[in-house]
Amino acid sequence: MTQETLPDFYLNHPLRGNWKGYRDVHIEPDWLLIYRVADDELQLTRTGSHSDIFCD
């Protein structure tokens, strides 16, 4: 797998707490994609609004 950098407007950043080890990117202002790379495999974990993903 090649490692390429996403453009800055996706706001790609690591997550903390229960989501440590994952990253998120902003597909739209309130549409997120949670992912991680493990053993050279891209794992797309979850997508949704900020409140869908992070609020109970």
C-alpha cells in the first residue's frame, strides 16, 4: 500500500480516548469518515455526522 498524504481540507487527524489508534477525515463539514491502517490494510470503520459517531 502506498502512503500518500490527503489534502489539508480533509482535516485528517488522529483520534483520542475510545477511538485511539483511529483517524478521521471530514468528507463534508459534518460528515466524517473514521479509519485506521493496520498491517498495510486500510480499514474503513465508520461514517456519519459528528453527533452520530461521538454522542450517545
